[in-house]
Amino acid sequence: MVVCETNHSCNIIQSCVKILALHETSHECVWLRFVIQHVQETCGLSPRKMMSTIICEDNVTCIV
């Protein structure tokens, strides 16, 4: 558990946690895309054109 001395430091810690979570999520998306492509190629399935993956995140915490 993290104890914050000020409200500002809590906001910074919360922002960092959100950024790290988004970072991990994007890594998992890239890995999943690689796995899907590998399975398609290995099984002889016709590869579909991969559309962009949109990850929605509120940027308000990044602006503060």
C-alpha cells in the first residue's frame, strides 16, 4: 500500500499506475496479434487484413 503525503503525489502515483497499465495492455495486444498471425500462417488459413486496434484511454491524467 502506498501512503501519499499530499494529494498531488497521490495524483502522480495514480497517473503512473494508469500509464503502466496501458503500457502492459498494448504489449498484450501486440503479442495477441502475433499469435493470431502465426496460427493463420501455420494452419494455412487465409490471413485477414489486420485493422488498427484502438485502445481508449482518457488523456486527462496525462495533461495534468
